[in-house]
Amino acid sequence: MENSRLIRPMRENDLEDVMRIERQAFPNPWPPESFGFFHDERSWVICEGDSLRGFIMIHSVLDEATIMNFAIDPLFWRQGLATQLLEHTIEMLTAKGVKNIFLEVRLSNLAAKKLYQKHDFKPLGLRKDYYQDPREDALVLVRNDNG
């Protein structure tokens, strides 16, 4: 199935699918207007055939980037989509000279923490009560590429 996968920049007409995934993946989803600033090379989607399966949104300044939002349709979890999209993002950011990639993850999100650890993200700190519904701390992670 991996052969039919395509990673491409997010487009404005992806918003409906992105919002569907956002609502399914997160208990407190971003509102649609939060996605308006990311329709360019800083946001990517992964598709299988004509179906959008996930997205990642990046904010970068100089040699640092932050993964702002990252979700895979829950119906397609554990199929390697998140790994493929994250690896693409890391490669793309590294090629642009990004040295540090930051993100926050719920302390209880063991699958995401395992994915990030596998890709050399290290704990940097904690943000108390960062998430709502349910209230939970965020673990701040960073991936350094100083090679």
C-alpha cells in the first residue's frame, strides 16, 4: 500500500479533510481559521490514492522549526503513515538548514512519544496544563541536527 502514498504540500481545498481528521484525532480540535496560515511549503499532507490520510503543519524561523500540528486519520493508525510523514518533514527541514525541531506532546500519548523517540527527539521540559479537555501537561521535545 505504501507505493500508492503521496506526500504533497497542503492545499486550501484540503481543509475539509484536514478538519475531519483534526476532529477525529483530538479531543480539543483547532478551529478551521487556525489552518488558514499553513497552505504552503510549511504544511504537508499524506494521501493514499485520492484520500487524505494525515497532515503535518510546521512553523519555522531561521534554523529552528516547530511542529504545530500533526495528525493521522485514526482509521489508518499503525500503518506507517505517521512515520513516513514525519521522516519526510525531517528531511525537508534539514535540507533547508533547520538545526532544531521542537514540538509538544501529551504526556499520555505513548504512541506519539514512541514515534518521536524513534526519530531522535529528546525531552526538553514540561508545560503545565498545556492541554484542555482533558487538562494535561505537555512534554516539550527537541530534535537537534548539529551534524
